[in-house]
Amino acid sequence: MSHPTLDGMPDRLYPATPARLTTYLDCPRRYRHAYLDRPTPSKGAPWGHNSVGSSVHTALARWWALPRERRTPRAGGALLVDAWLTDGFRDARQLRAARDRAREQVERYLAGIDPDHEPVGIERTVSVRTARASLWGRADRLDARGEGVVVVDYKTGRSVLTVDDARSSLALAVYAAGAARVLHRPCTRVELHHLPTGDTLAWEHTPESLEEHLARADEWAARLAGLDERFVAGMAPGEADEVFPARVGPRCGWCDFRSVCGPGQSVPPRQPWAGVVDAD
């Protein structure tokens, strides 16, 4: 539906997370199913690798809430076990192996963290505005380093990451711009902390490179605002499929909405546990 405004009033900003924008860029059909269709189509079974990632993120966040004298790597491992999610694994053996591996990774990671260096934000929601969008998201960690702030994002997947992943990430750019606005401190450095390898992939943005990210996000948000309004106003099924086409590729096997996407069903499905590293 449209939102009328009085003369002289600014246009309504489009609220969006980086995930919403990038979902559309990856596959407009998945975007429609996830954000516009009501009721939301049924998703597939939970993914094991998502259980691993959520458990690790929870443990690392809770570690900073411990009293200073209890912030040890071993305590972080115990928090991982307490937070462990059990969905999406092939069997009990794979679950236990994944949990033990994640515990080892958390403890190894925390062995290199100074427990006295308190972050300025843990799972902190930040936001920034552009001409046509209100962008927001939740940063895993915000560190104070010198006079500035650094965005830290935890990664637990099996894919090998590069510095280009940090440089090109819209989410990290939004977190940096949002942190600078909310905390009133410079924030240009973003880091991906990959627990499986122990690698830190960092990128130092310039004001210009951050502005480029925000300008692209503004363009995408403006496009989605129009598409969302058209969809809510009413579209025939055929028109909706044309306006929100499926981008068929290997990622369709991992899509939560594969079962309701005709084109996506041409790609073989992946098992819920396929993204979990096996012991062998």
C-alpha cells in the first residue's frame, strides 16, 4: 500500500538490514518468499551448520558477561556446550563430533583474547541512514582500539575466506558506518574472525569506500521499496514470478524455500547436515 505524505514532508525511508538487501540480489524469488509472502511458505528442515554458528556466537557473547576472574578459554568451552543446538545433524555421532570441534575452536580463539579489553559493544544493534533507506544490523563485537572502533564478525563456516570478503561485505560496511554514528567515534576497520582456521581477515575502509557501499545500498533499497509496494498492492501469481524471478544455481540446493520453488527444484537438495564438517 502507498504511504501518502504532506507537501514538504520528507519521503519515508525504507527500513532494511543488509541481509534483506543481499537476499534480493542473490535471488529475488527467495526474497519474495522470505519477506513478502504471507503467510510465509514453510521452510525446510533446520541446517546443522546454522546450529553450529548460532551456538558459537552465543557462547562468545556470553563469555564477556562472565565475571573477569572467570573469563578463561575453558569457561568459553563450557558455555559452548551449554548453548549447543541439536538441530540439523545426521546422527548423535556427528553432533558430538561437531560440538567437540566447536568447543576446541572456541577455546583456542579465546586463548588469544585479552579478557581485560572490554568491547564497547556485544551483539550491538547499530543503524545509519541514507537518502532513501534506514539501514540497521547487529554487530557481533565492537572493539575500542586507540581513538576508533573496530567491527568484529565471527565466522564458523567451512569456506575459506579472503580479505576481499571483508572488503566487499555490505553488512560490515553498514556496521562500521552505524557504529561511528551511534558511538560518535571513527570506525573504518572491519574484521572477519574465522574460528575454524584462526584467521583474521581485515580491511581498512576509507570514508569514500564506506560511502560507496551505502550508495549501493540506497539504490537497492529504493528499488525494493517500489517492488514491495507493488506486491502488497496485489500481483497475480504469474506477474509475481516474473517480477521476482528465481536465480537457479548450486545454492538452490541449500535454500530454505526450495520445496515451494519450481525452478529451484531442478537442483538436487542438500541434506541438512551437509554443511557440517565430518570427523573423517
